[in-house]
Amino acid sequence: MKRRSTASKEEVLAVLKAEETAMSHDMLQSKLSVSMDRATIYRILNRFCEDGQVHKFVGDDGKQYFALCINCGDETEHHHHNHFHFKCLECGKVECLRDEVEVSLPKGYVTRSFNGFISGVCAGCSSLKKGEE
């Protein structure tokens, strides 16, 4: 179903595009140039998920994170996000690791989709540390 565009939706989408990282509600709300209540932001994000523009996952901190869907196929395709998400413990950036992975399950089990969460130090921060040594 085609939904009407609103200024609030456009603002949330613009922030997600500009940041190029998965964002929690709090992270996103702090970047908005207009004031929006929590419920409106969650409603917009969840509609984006339903429409296949965004996917969400739960981080190791228990927060929901939202990331733009990139190269997910057309709107009629069911979105499978079989990839890991990575949170840098240095800079706090949360990103999708784009390489899909295969999961080997015991006989009789069938994988439909999964997501995983890894925390550590991102490439940018680890190269900064190497420069300090």
C-alpha cells in the first residue's frame, strides 16, 4: 500500500540517510531538526519497517536500532536481512555488516531469516589506535 508522505516522515528518513548508520530512537530524536514525540517517531519507524524501507534489530544494550534497507530488491520481495550488525565500543557507531552468512543448523531445521549482533572496535577506530602506537 502506498502511504502518503508527510513532513515528519521525510525528516526521519532524511536523518537516517544522512547518518548512514543504524540508529536507536534516542539517537535519531537527537538529530531531528523539528520536535516530534516518541510515539510519532516509533510509528514512523515501524511503518518504514512494514514498507521495507528500514529494518530493525535489538542491540546488546536492549535498544531497538533502525537501519535503512539497501539493495534489498523491489517492494514486492520479502526482505531477508541475514547479516550481522556491529557496534563499535569506541565511537558508538552501529552498522550493518553487508555480507550475508549461512547458518548451519541441525538436521530437520530450516532457516528463514536471522540477525546477529557483534560488538568490538570498528575499522575506523582500530586504524586510529594503530596510528597512536
